[in-house]
Amino acid sequence: MSATITLHPYITGAEIQLEVNGSTVGDCIADAIKTYPAMEGKIFAKPGKLKGYVEIYVNGNPTVPKELDYPVNDGDHINLLVYLAGG
């Protein structure tokens, strides 16, 4: 399946949109990591486990509790958001 993923500036230095392939959010993120390998360390606490400040939406819908196993269809839009606090 082909989808579009939007990556938060924290991950890539600027907001980026990529065409990715996969049948789940996890597959699509793995495809994006091929282009931006450094993002893996920024979004995963350990393999298969997202860091607490990362949230993923597909077509505006939260993917919790399935997260990485959430299904993706052709034409879907994935938003990978990073919630950061500062002072």
C-alpha cells in the first residue's frame, strides 16, 4: 500500500512528507527509516516500542492502542507527531 507520512521537524530538522509503502504503520515507518535512518533512535525507545512523546495518527485518527500494527490503506496520510516541552 502507498501512503504519505509527515515527519515532525524534531525527527528530520524540517517537516518532511514522504511517500511510503506498507500495510501497517510499522511497515510505513520502517520504509521511512530507509530514507532517514537517524529517525529510528529519535522515535523508538527499543525495537517495536515508541518513545512516550511520539504519537501517530492515520487520516487524523489516533492509532492507539494498535500503534505500529494499525492498518494502512492506499492513499492514507500518516502523521508522526513528537510532543516536546520547553521553557
